[in-house]
Amino acid sequence: MSYLHPPPSPNLPVVVQKDLGGLVSEYRAVTELYRQQNREVRLHECRSACTLALSLPNVCVYPTSVLRFHSAYHRDTKQVDQSISRELLSAYPAAVRERLGNHLTRNYRSIGGAELIGLGVRDCTKPPSETMIARARQAPAATVVASNAPPLQGTPASLVEGVRSLFGFGTSQPIATMPPQRSVMTAALQPQDLRAITPPLPPARPDGLDEGVLAENTQIALADAPLPPRRPDASAEDDGAPIRLPRMILGAQPILPTFFTAYAPLR
């Protein structure tokens, strides 16, 4: 494929296998078309006016490519055209112009693809370098909503309104408030969910438990229990008297089972 005969679709790259050059005007027009299409041009062997492809942003060469440069000359007289030669030279990258000594000669001067890659021309065997840098997405800023509605009771805004009305300042300007945030617990647990929760049952009462027998055993145990040591300031008439446990207040409900509260009758 030559430089002047690209594939029909503008999305396909132009692969130049071997182009010997020709009229600069024709190559200039095709180069501008490729520039408008942002088309990729891959050069294998390119000579003369074909080297205008180096001015394209999406041009690349292979390490085995060869580009041959020479000055432009008139087709009929074969005389060198200095103005066209300067146009060709100015189309090359700065590093390539310096490699050519900033001038072109009538004879060909060849530069290999590996050297062109070293001078900054893109390597076709590698993907194009990314020009955009991915940035982390920033968290959206909190939205402050200005509302003309009266503030809710119990909020700081309602307290401000109450103070202002107390001292006769009238209604203040709309206060910027944030929409109330719904708690995670409220959103996760609804009233209907609370009704569905069954409280745990108390432990089962042991079989064969008789309160009368248990109370009698407790009275016997209390009667047989040793008396506590006598207080130093106790009167003589209290010696040997059993400890009187307080009676239960009428109307009170026992907290502990009967076998914990049973005691000997008071004397």
C-alpha cells in the first residue's frame, strides 16, 4: 500500500509498505486529510515526499523501517526547489531535523526505524502512550438545601426562631438546613418487625416441687442453724433469743421464690 492510496474506512490505519514519493503537492493534500481524520500511518519504507508523514501526530515506524530524505526538485528542469525543500524540512520533528543537519541534499540520506524511534518517533510495535491520566473520583459535596418552611420542633433552627421571636426580632431569613438522616437502626428494624419478635420463655419449673414441703424444710434448716455471735452492746434479755426476721409488708409482692423468703414464726 502506498501513502496516496489508503483503505476506504478512515478508522483503519494506513500501512505504507514501500512508497517512492512523487509530487509534494499531492502528498501535502493527503497528509492534511490524514491529520483531519486523526488517522494512524505506519511506515515501513518511505522516500522523498512520503516523509511528510512525520508531521502527523499518529505516525509510527518499525525498528526495521527505512526513511530516505532528499531535497525537492522540479519535475521538468530537475533543479532543486529551495522553498519546497525548506517546507519538507520544517515538517519533520526537531530531533530529525537536527539529525539531518537542518538541511537536505540532492542525494538520499537514510535513517533507520530504530534510530527514528530513538529520536522520538513512535514505535508501531508498541501501543500508543496514554495522554489522559485517570483521577480518583471525588466524593460529592454535601448539598445544603435552603428551605422557607418553619423549622422542626426540637432542632437548633427552632431554638433560634424561638429566641428571635421572644425578643421581638421577627422571623429570620431562611436557614440552610440539611435533610434529616434516617438512622440505620430505624431503617433496618420496623414496628412490624418488633411485633414479630417473640420474647424468650422463663425456665421450666422442676417437676415435683412442693412449696409446702419446701417451706417446712426451710423452717427446719433455719431452726437448726447456729446463732450468730452476740453483739457487744446487746442487752441481757436478748441472750439466746432467735433472730426475728422482718415481716412482709401487706400488699407487697414477693420477688424471690418462697423457699428464699420462708422463715420461722416470730415469738
